[in-house]
Amino acid sequence: NAGVTQTPKFQVLKTGQSMTLQCAQDMNHEYMSWYRQDPGMGLRLIHYSVGAGITDQGEVPNGYNVSRSTTEDFPLRLLSAAPSQTSVYFCASSPPGDYGYTFGSGTRLTVV
Amino acid sequence: GESVGLHLPTLSVQEGDNSIINCAYSNSASDYFIWYKQESGKGPQFIIDIRSNMDKRQGQRVTVLLNKTVKHLSLQIAATQPGDSAVYFCAEGFKAGTALIFGKGTTLSVSS
């Protein structure tokens, strides 16, 4: 039982490049979310999903896309990376009706 | 014990002291509150939660207090240990399964 797995752990992108941050969970959790963490800003919600095929925007969705084709996976796409997207990204999941999110170990992204 | 008022970014205590970390939440409709601990280089880890119909809940060495009148949440750690050194976040949710909204976090430093 791996929990929430994020890949890659580290990534450096050039401005304008695109990439996908992967998130997978093996706990059969319905609910999944993406957060970004910046110094002094805490964790800010980017997008979340309450089940396969259903996604919604959080506090800071601009510049990011998500899709949820399976229960297990919730990838986060950066279409055209910008230096302002330099951050640590966390994926989290929880069972339905439960607030207690389990977090992955994060992806540290640097955009130069 | 050492305590802080409304959110301060850092708290330094001696080993064995009691620590109190405070948090002001934003949404009066929130009905669920969680405290997370984040160690360096890791994702947030669940500590304790409390529902809005409660004003106190105790765990192992930790107690969460909720004051809905002033929208204030606190985490008390008894007999603080060096292993408690981390960043502590409060989070609020107003509907199970929707994503949590996090506060900015308090860095707890424990010296021996």
C-alpha cells in the first residue's frame, strides 16, 4: 500500500515549456486535490476532484489544467510554465465523506 | 507553557514545555477543522481534527480547542519534544470531500 505517490520529485523547466505532474493513489479514494506551497503562503488549493470525470477549480487555478479519467490518477498539467509557478506541489486524497486528506511527498518545481 | 496570540509565524520553546499554536479561520460555515504537521521535505501529516459541534478534542499529547464565536482554533502540545519541531498548519473544510483551505502555518522550534 503506497498511499499517494507523486512523480517526479524534482523538476526544472524553462519558461514556456509544458509538463505534467503525476499523482496516483492506491487507497480507492474518491476525493483528490492539488495544492501548491510557497514560502510564507501556506498551501493554496489549485484544483480538486470529487470523483472520476469531475473536477473543479480552487483558489489559484490559472495556468494549470487537470483531468480525472480514473479514480487512481489525478495529473496536473502546466501548459506553458512561468517563473511564478516555481513552487512545491502536493497532491492529496481522501475517502468520500471524510475530510482527512492524505498527502503525497511533493514535487519541487523550478521554472527558469 | 509558551503561547502565541493570533497567528505568528514562529514559536520557540524548551523541551518539556507545553506549546500552544493558534489559528484564525475564515469561513463561519466551516464545520470541520484539522491540524497538520509538516516536517522538512515531507508532505503534511494529519495530527488531530475537530468538528464544529465540539469545542475540545484530545489526542495523545495534543489537544485542539475550537472557539466558533471568534473563529479561533488552537493546538496544544503537552511536554513538547525535539521531534515535535515542524511547521504546523490548521485547515478548515465546510463540506466533506471538498478540498481543505489551509492557514499560513507556524514553525515550532524545540530546543533541548
